[in-house]
Amino acid sequence: MRILLRTPLTALCGLAAICLVLLTASACTAPEPDSAALFNHVDVRFAGELRVPSVLNTSELAGGLVVAIQRAETSVDLAFESLDYVSDSGPDSESVADAMIAAAERGVRVRAVGDADRAGDAGFVRLVEAGIPVTFGDEGVIWSPQPGTDVDRPGDDNRMTHNFLIVDETRVYNFTAGLTATGAGQVGFEARSIDLARDFTDEFQQLFGGVFANTPSAYDGPVKSTTDARLVYPGNIADFGVAFGPQERLIKQMIDEVYSARASVWVITEEFTNRYLADALRYKAQAGFDVRVIIGFESAEDSSSDYDALNSNLAAVDTGAFASATGVEPVADTKKGANVGLTMIVIDALASPVDGDRYERRVMVSSQPILAAVPWNSANGTSRPADAFSDSNMWTIRNVPGGVDEAGDDLVRVFETEWQVAYE
């Protein structure tokens, strides 16, 4: 099915549930407080073919989601890009679907969201056949970016990249690739947090109500409007924040952070087609910064990728003058990574080559690849995947110099390890 975006539409977004926690205490006995109501506890997780300790295989990831759903008491909301992982030897996508069906049978409110192009995945088929309410979106559309120009966008160019599960509006499980049959290396987190659950529920409510990245307003513009005004939360790890696309333009935030870097910029992504971020990386490399980029092998080999141009640009950077002035030879290089299922940018993992100081380190993890900013080619009117047509989320861990940040350290080690094994 295709939607004509020039037709005025009205989309209603569901309202996020409001949770009121009342804590009482007597003069003699004080009840044990609910830790989820008092602070934001986040644990970083690793899955797939990553070369780091404590990594989960896809079946173990599915099993963890099954256990979380089995413990649900009031609600389960699932938004996954794909549910096509099938296993004969352990939990898989159908196991997750079965757990959701069982939860619904015991009175838990169960809902799901998926990409329209993946409606035939085994897990989604199971849910639909059992009568679980599932909303699919980001299908093919005809889009009019300007008068007299129609762009026929296939479903593959409009992406629902979320892979998160919300349980009882207090727990969030979020990954970069989800339950995919590829076994791609990915990172994610498990959070006990009313704040983060509310953030993800706000996003889920829009999607479940039918408002996706390609849903138009009456004026043929994007209708998604919920933004994350809560920004950053203190918790058990360094300050943790989350943002949602396309309404918050995640790639634009990445570009801003790259330009603000003071020492180093490391990037790993499944797909790279944004020339503005490429310009930012080249600029930092020319200034003597340590710039390293890993791009998924398949994307790097694709003719639409900016890998070759970026590789040539960084290789052409003359670092000799900077090395002579500082005694530091900066890295400016690109590599190809195998089975990449994540997008992560690490800002200032190293000390400054200029003054030797360490500055605030930021690690940004996005569910969407680094896609083009403009969703169509003005020369021939063809469409292309773009961040403006991608439902997505990005979480950021910030750590001041000298602060304790084991989660951020682990993510930095992910990049360092993948850099060592990536192809030249």
C-alpha cells in the first residue's frame, strides 16, 4: 500500500501514561524505597558478533526479553525494526511473540509497532495471528518536496529503526539492531527508570497511533512533534540522555558534537552517506585531531556510500606540520568493519594533542545509520534513505574528566577492539 503525502491528513497522538509515585513513611518504620522511582539505573549491554567480554548471542538476547515480558504486571510495549530471528536451539523472535501473547492472556496490556516492510517476519506474524494490536508504518510513499516535484519513495527508504521494549512503564530494553537473523554486533542498554520509560513511551504512543517519520501534516510536512525536553538524567553511571528522530534531527546533533570535539573523534556505523558529517570529520583531521571511521563492509562497497570519498579525503590530509609542531602524529583513517549493527560516535576519548588535557567525553549510540540529510536527489528526483524519513533514537553518555564511567569505558573498548580487527 502507498500513501500520497500531498493529501491533508490529521494524525492524533496518544497521550503518555502519567505515573504518580506516593512515598509515605512513619516515625518508627520507614518502608524500603523503590529504587526505580528514585534514580535512573542503566546497564550497557552487548550482543551479536562483538569481540568484547560478556557479549550475548542473539538467542540469549531474545531470552532476556522473554524473561522481562514474563515478569510484566501491567503493560508491555514493543517497537522493533525486525523480528526475523529464528532458532531451533534457543529463544528467538517467535519466543518473544509467544511471551507477549501469554502476557495478554493474563491481563497485561500488550502492544507492538513494526516496519511495514517487515510485517512478514516470523515474530510479527505470530503477534498478528494471535490478535495482538500491531501498528506497521514507514511504508512506501509518494512525496512532494516542492511544487511540481514528486518523489516515489519505496519502503526501504523509509525506516523504522527502533528496537526497544518497555515493561510496566518502569523498565526499558533498547538495542541498535534487535532480533535480527544476521547476528550483527550491536550495543544497547537495560534501564530501570521511570524517566527513561516515559521518554520511550512518548515515542511509542505516536508510532502506535500511526504517526511515523513519513506521516505528513496538512501542509505536507512531518507531523511527529514529541521532543525530549528532559534531556539528561543523573544515575548510577555518568549523565545519560536520549533523543528521538526525525523530530530531533539526530545526525545534526552528531555533526555539532564532532565540530565541538577537542581531541579525537571515533565513528563506527553500518552505513555512511552524509556528506556534512564527512566534511566535519575532514575538518577535524586537518586540525590535527585523531579521526577514525569504521563503516560496515557492505555499505562501504556500495556505490551510494561516501566511504571512498571520505577515505580519500582523510588520506589526503597532511598531518606533517601538526606533528612537527606538537610531536604527535594524529590518526586520520577509515576502515571497513564486518557485520556492523550499530552506529556509535566517541568524542574526546583521548587527551588533547595540543595541551595534554582531558575534556568531557561523549559517547553517542544511535539506532539509525549515518544517513543523508536530503531525502531526495534534486538532479533526477530519485529518493534515498535519509534521517528525515527514519524513526530512531540516540542515547548519550557524558563523563567529566576524572569521573567514574565504566559504561562509557566499555563502549570505548568496543570501538578500540573493532578498530584492531577492521579491514584496511
